Amino acid sequence: MQFTAIGTVAVTIVMLGTFLYVRETLTTFGQGILKQIEIAVYLDDNATDAQAKQLAASLAADGRITSARYVPRAQGLQEMRGRLGRDFDTSLLTANPLPNAFRVSVSNVDNVPDVAASIGKLPGVAKVDYAADTVTKLLRAADVIGRVGMAMIGLLVLTAAIIIANTIRLTVFARRREIAIMQLVGATNMYIRMPFIAEGIIAGVVGAIVAIAVLAVAEMQIVPKIASTLQFVPFHVNELQLAGELLAVGAAVGLVSSWLSVGRYLRA
């Protein structure tokens, strides 16, 4: 039963650690994408220089905006040529089709829709464009997947806790005579409870250590291969912090399950 309890905790912690690793990686990746979002403010072709300066002053006065870079149409065409390279043939163009524009960055990504809406009402603005809608949908999908994953992890943690609790209850049942004698000589419930609680904590911690070792080997063997394929995804996770969290979860599962199982027997 002890090996079963340790193995169950180890499997649970492996799945929990994998989920936390993936979630932190996706969160870092999503935040990096959101930080790169810019609001493209396209000016009307008939906008005057005075309107452009007034618009720049309005953008600078908005506390939600961190930067507003003016991009003349000639510079915009040059930047497009640099991005597209040979795929962008300008030999057939008789005139520059791009309008003058501002590239606006916002301090808080949640304010992007409101800032874009307010900019669109300013004089001289023809169109406002940003890609936050698509990114927000992706992050919402990731949030739903994360919640489903947390529910599954919760079920696994509950399973591990039940197995540890049953293990402790069997141990308590096997030592019921010793416990009865200890109660007769005046031992307190806490004094009787502590060895069994320590046994549960040790089972949880040992299971967590086994899981951390498995995760460490998996990180060294699997993550580099995935990172070489998905080079745009940052795989930067604080391993020491994650290991500490997993150890805490293992100890907490062992503590709570053993405390409850021994408490039921002593109350009986």
C-alpha cells in the first residue's frame, strides 16, 4: 500500500508538473505576443499636416499610450519592401498606395480596444486596425484548456489523497492495540496522530521527489527537441520554483489525507 500511495502521488505530480510547465510556457508566449501588439492608425489622404500634428499631440496626451511613432507613407512602403523582400514587386506601382500612419503602443493590452475606439473618433483618422481580437480568442481558448486541465489534476490529487488515507487507515487498524494502550496511559490524540501524519507526509514527499526526477529527465530529453522545432516559443521556466511547488503539493496531500484518516479513527 505504501508503494501504491507513493506511485499514485508520483503519477499525479508528474501530470501536475507537466501541466504547470506547459501553462507557464504558454502564458509567457501569450504575454510576449500581446506586448508586441500595435495599433495602426491610418490617416485620411486629405489630412493636413496640422491635423497630423494635432493627432500626435492627442496621442501623446493619452496616459494609456506608451509610444506613438509617425510612419510617413514613403517609410511605410520601404518597411514593407524590407519585410516582404523579393515577394513584393513594386515595379508595377505608379504611386504609393500606403497612407501616412501612426504606430501606437499601449501600456496595458486590455485597453487596446478602448484606445483604438477613441483614436478612431479623432479628426484626420481614416481607419484604426489592430490584431488584439485574434490573440484574445487564442488566449481565451488557452484559458479554457487550462481550466479543464486543472479539473483533471484536481481529480488526480483527490485520488492520491484517498489512497494515502486508506494506507494510513490500514496502518492505524493494524496498530489499534498499541493505540488503545497509549490512550489508556494518557497519550493525547495529537501525540498518537503525529507518527501517522509523518508517514503520510513522507509518502507524499517521496512521491513528489520521484515525479520531479522523472520531469527533470523528460525536460533534458524532450524539451530541446520541441524547442528546436518551435523556435518561436520561449521555453523558460523557473525549475527550482516549480520543484518547490510540486514538493509542497506532495507534502500537503500526504498531510491532509493522513490527518483526516487518523482523525476519523480517533473520533470513533
